Amino acid sequence: MGGARKVTVQLPADLLDRAQRSSGKNLTATICQGLKLVAAGPAYDGLRRLKGKVRFSIDLRSLREDRR
């Protein structure tokens, strides 16, 4: 993760409460998780642009039969 930075921010209390309840983590971990999601946004956008453009050579039916 590298070096840590101490920051002071003003956040809406209700948003912070909802985020902490959703994550089930402490304040620092909740904010880190949110920042990681924001930082990953461009990667998700790139994946969304590939939708429908990638062809797989696997036969889904035979793949499922292999599990039986």
C-alpha cells in the first residue's frame, strides 16, 4: 500500500454511516475501500467497452456437462 497520508476531510455524516454499515469495517478501512473502488473505475470502464467484442472459443454447453 505504500506510505500512509493523514488527511482531514468533511464528509456527510449520513453517507459515512451508511458506508460503514455497508462495509462492516472501521472508518479508515471503509474510506480505503471506497477510494479503491474510485481508483478502479477506469479499469471497469475499459471492461465495459469490451462487452460484445470478445469471442470465446468454449462451448458453454459442453463446459456445463463436464460438471455433471
